[in-house]
Amino acid sequence: MRSEVCNTDTDSTCLITPTGTVYNEPATRNEHASTAQRASGANLEFWEIIDGKQRQVSKEVPRVIFLSEHLGVAEMNFHPSRSRGMIFGFVILLLFLGAGVFGLIMLATDTISVWMVLWVLLPLLSFPLSMVVGYRLYGLIAARYYLDRDGFFLQWGSAIEQIPIAAISSVDTAEALGAELKARGVLAWPGLVLGECEDEKIGRVEFFASTPADRLVVIQTTAHSFAISPQDREGFLSAFNSALRMGPLETIPEISKRPQFVQMVFEVDRVARLLVVVGVLLPLLLLGYLGLHVVGLPPEVPFGFDPEGFIDTFAPPGRLLMLPMIGGLCWLIDLVAGFWLYRSEKNRPLAYALWATPILVGGLLWGAALQLLSAI
């Protein structure tokens, strides 16, 4: 029984070799993991102990770390350069958020004019774009390239690629290939290169990079190619050549995953689709309803009541348009958070609850708007 041999009280990972030998200390564990797998290619067992409870850990995860020793390179985990992309990304994010907040402020204070259309559009466009920029920043922060004897692994946000070593036809710099690669993508900026292009020499190329074309590494496969930008480009090329010389320990499946859970939810889950659609219709209908009425309203309209039910606050008519804006912002935030939770089956009730919240908020906002209009 594994609990008889993995008997440490601290959070750690122990190694059990095919012969049953157990290594708990990190130094001996790493040394024997490399030796045992290099010698026989046998499957090793890794057991993680957290708070006294044990669970077996998939061997693919620690192997990326252990095999770096006998490949003769200092690091098998590579990262793109992030600083430039993050600086530009956060500036763009702040600009979008600032534009949305500015539009809401002008709605609350400005009188009825042709500018009201702009004040409405600013938050409607800038807040969703802020979500997209935020997700792109998350992808850049989480971006990693892994390499071992069996293949190449890429993670960029929710996008994952696993390519067997045998499926890789070549790995070289874009300069050496003589290719002029330029990504065609949406919402990219300096330091963030995402998208695709079609090159005459290479064919279809998908970008997961953060540097210009002169610093790209192109991984050509039997299907299509990937352009990446490991910060240590020479180290990555050296590690790949070492892995290629030694050959794979086992054949791994080819995996390509993209963040398509939005499409999955809408196509499969009718309840989720209904909640999301009704949640966005309520603020949109309220916006249209108030837009038709706001032109004919007096310069000051009721916008608050005291505890006895008497009007105690007046505001420009444009402030009424803030009510559907609040409902739309609530829907957008709950939509994104709900999709994030929906990926895990055990968290799907929480996702449904989040998607139902904008319906409740929308109903309350409709009631508030009708009550304010009736008090004029």
C-alpha cells in the first residue's frame, strides 16, 4: 500500500520506480527519475502528499522537469518575453476602461443632445473590448512552451497544443527559412503576436508569440506550422536538437484545444442559452424604451425617493440611460464569470446562478425606470 512507503508529513512528491524503490528527498528523487526513465523508458509513479492525503500525479507533468537534467540543457520550460506586451496591454486596457467610465459620467451629467449617442456607445463598446484585452493579457501571462523527448507542448491562455516529436518535420528560425511572417489577428499590439497567416514556403502558420518576425521560431508539423518566441531562442533550438537525437520514450497523442466553450454552451445547453439571451434582452429593451422617451422629457427628471416615497433627487434625463448600462455591465461580467465556471461540471450550478442574476437585476431596473417615469 502506497501510504506505507510515502509517509512524509510535509507537502511533497515522492517517486516510486518500477522496482518499488521509493525516493522522498528532492535530490535523490530527481536523480533517480532521470536515471530510471533514461535507462528503461519505464513508466514511473509520482505520488503527491498534501495535508496527509495522497494522490497519484500524472507522470507527464514531472517528466518535463526531470528530463531537463539528462537532455544536457539548463531549462526545458520556456517562456515568451512578456514585459513589452504587458505594458502596452495594460495601457490599452486602462484606455478602454477610462472611455467607458467617461461615457457613464457624461450620461449622468450632460443634457439631451446629439452627443448622447456617443456617451451611450462608449460604455457599450469599451467594456466588452476591455474583457477581450484582459483575456489576451491573461494568455500572455500564462504562456509557456514545454519540450521533452516525446514532443512539444504549448499553453497560451486556454489554448493548448501537444505535438509528438515524430510529427515535427523541422524547427528553425524564420530568418533561416527565409519567410516573411506577419500575423493577421484581432486586437494584437506590440509585444503580443496572435493570429494566422499563409506563407508561400511554409503554408499555414499560427502565431503564439510576443516578438517580431526576426525573433520567431517556426515549428513545422505534418498539419501546419506554429510561430513561437521563446525568450531563450538558442536554448530552445539546442534543447529540441538534443531531444530529437535521443528519440521519444513513448508515443504521445496529438492534442489541439482552443477556448471554444462559448460555442459548446450555446449549442448544447438550452438552459444556459435561455438565461444568457434573456439576460441581455432586458437591458437592451430598456435602453430602447428609455431612448424613445428621453427626448420628450423635461430638463430635470426624478431620480430618487426618500423613505416616505417622495421625490428628493432630480437629474438630467440622460441619467436614466445609466439604468440599462448598469444592467448590461452586470450581464457582461456574469457572462464571462459564468463561462469560466461552466468548464467544470461541479461548478455549473454556480454558472447558472450567475447567468440568472442579470435577469433579476434587469427586472429590478425595469421597475425602477417605470416608477421614475410615472413620477414625472
